[in-house]
Amino acid sequence: MTTLIWFRNDLRSLDNTALVHAARHAREHNEPLRAVFITTPGQWQQHHTSLRQQNLIAAALNALQETLAKLGIALDVINGDTFNEVPDQLGLYAKKHAASALFANREYLLNEIRRDEAVDAALEIPCHWHHDRLLMEPGTVLNGSGEPYKVFTPFAKAWKAALAERDPSPLRRPRALGDALPSPRPFKRFCERADIDGWPADEDAALKQLRSFCSETVEDYAKQRDFPAVAGTSRLSAALAIGLLSPRQCLARLRAEHTRSDGADTWLNELIWREFYQHVAYHFPRVVKGKAYKPETDNIRWNTSKQDFEAWCEGKTGFPIVDAGMRQLKQTGWMHNRLRMITASFLVKDLHIDWRWGEQYFMSQLIDGEFAANNGGWQWAASTGTDAAPYFRVFNPTTQGQRFDPNGHFIREFVPELAELNSRQIHQPPSQENYPTPIVDHKQAREHAIAMFKAVQ
């Protein structure tokens, strides 16, 4: 008999709850432990998963294979297509290896929940599901009426109180289950190549980056995080998205370096925002089905201009800070969070284009794409979600650029045709041949956006 562990978005050997329990089961039953990962390119396409993130997953799997081999655990990659095939594939794999039990960490989005329910029903062996992806799993942070929170601030307060009743310490890596396996060959490539340079692609690199951020950068995080020309953020979002790091590891390192500071508190709040949006997606599955959290806003009549949308995607709107952000996304697969808010607001409130177009485009480009965080951020910016910005709050892209890139350093990096302009001109460039004039009048666009939202209130 064999114990199985099914890896998904938890591609690490340290602080992995399912791996710890699977190793314990294998040891108690004197069985080998075998690991499996199932690629689902068809599902990734449906979910708009970027090629960069797929490449990061591929690199992480090769690194994980080597780590597990040292523990005496073989890792196999099964190439599938969509979630519909997973129950049969796992069933055949389990029979092939005479499996006694399957272990995996829970996921909290609707399609993943249905997939796992189908696996549970299809397999003829016990399936053990563990909470691991969040510090506080859905259902553990509820208001006094036993209902999920719809506003972040009271959620965060209750989240911290609930966490205080738990031990959030990271789990150790299981000790070896036998002799180390021969050095494995890299897995056959299952996606087109895309650039992932500069991003941690194994858990050791991710932990090193976490330690560096917490010891050197987080102290100034509250002051610097909004300035895209400054390296003031953690850049750990991609590692968290595919599970090279756990939120427990992030919290533990943050506490080890800082008992209390504005920067540490602000970064902790960002971790809680990530959890809040996971809870929202779990408790209100309409947002997973392409619906707005506020149903009335699904009645808005959006602009369907493909030309305007393309100008936004390509960073050719004539608003320098918007264009710099969109070009950063396309060139690097990542965008600074302040710019995510600015560019999202511009698409919805200035161009009046459906936020879902932007949500899907971001996912198709982001190396750190996570549905819940991306959806939550877009619905916040679009004033359609829980705890969203009021519909009459409309970012002025020019003043946002002046405030958060005052000297134009970031704009010059990604919009080089404006590089020769001074720090005043660069935010409202004079007419020139190689840079477009603004595609909308912001003042008029703002008034129209407010009228659109008023019409459905």
C-alpha cells in the first residue's frame, strides 16, 4: 500500500499541513509516501492563468521534486486538461499505486470545492482534507450573528482576536521516510516559455526574500509602499499565490523581526486583506460566477469599445501614470499595488468599461494572480464589491501621478518617450508625435461615471 499526497497551490515541503499528516500516516502504516501534481491547462485557460505563473509553477515543481526526493518521496506530474478529468485521473493513479489514503490541503473557491467533492466521491479510499492556505479558514471569523463580515475593518479586528486563540507557528518539514531517491530528471515542459527572472521559484529563495523584506524593508513599508519608483514592497505575492510560502511563515517571520511598528502593522493588514477576499469569495460565491457583489451594479450599461480597452491594455491612454502601470504589467507580469488601483479606476470610472474585462486581463498577465485578491481589488476599485470605494470616489490619474511619482522616475522607466520631460511636464505632457493625447477628458468622464452609478442605486 502507498500513502498519497496531492499538491496544488502549496508547492513547498516546509509548513505544509497535508504533507505533515501524510508523512505521519505513511510512517504509522509503514508505507511509502508518493506525491502527485495534476496540470490542468484547459482550466488555467478558463481561469485566465498567465503563462508567467504557469512557468513559475513548472519551476517550483522541479525544485519541489528535488526536495521531496531527499526525503524519500517521489513526485509525479500528471498532464490533464480541466478539473472534470481530475477524479478519474486520481482514481487511476491511486489504483496503480495501491493507495491507502489521499491527503491534500483545502482550497476555497467554488470550482475547486466542486472538484474536490467529486474526487472524494470517486475515490475508493479515504480522502483527508486539511486547512492550510489561510491563517484563519472560512467560517472561523464571523460576526455576532454568525454571519460573514462584509466590511474589512471589523473583519480584521475579529480576525486578530480569533488568531490570538490559535498557535499560528509554522510546521516543520517531515523527516525522511527512507533513503533518498536518485536525483530526478526535470519534468517535461507543459506550457510555453515565459520570463520569470527575478521571482523566487523555490521555497528556499522565497524564504530568503521573506527574511530580507522583514529585516530590511518592512520598517519603512507604511511610508514607501505607495511609491512605484521605490522598492518598498515585499514582492512575495507570486510565492504566496502558488504556495512557495505560507501565510504562517510570513506572520512568524514578521513577529520574529518586529514586535510592533507602523510598517509591520501595515504589512500584516495586507495579509489580512488577502484572507478577507478569500472569505468573501467562499461565503458569497456569486463573485466567483462573474457577478458583482452588489447585484444592482450588474445593471450598469458599460462602454463596450474594444478600441478604448486596447489603448488601456497597451498603455496608450495619454495619461502617463496609467500607461506606465499598464506597460509594467505587460513587460514584467507584475504591477505595483497603487498602480493597480489607479489603472482599475481609470478603466471603470474614466473609460466606463466593465470591470470584468480588466479583471480577466490582469489575471492573464499577472505572475501573482490569485482570483480572490484580484476580484476583490477590482470590485473595490469599481465600487461594485463588499467594502468597496464609494461610487463617487474617482481617482484623478494626473494628480495620482503627481502624488505618487512626483519626479516622474517610474513614468520615465516605462514610458521612455516622455523621458526628456521635466517633473512638471511629465504628468501632463505637451502634444508630441510619439505619445498619444488623452483619450478622455477626466472631468467629463468622472461626471458620467457618477451618473452611471446613480442610475442603478
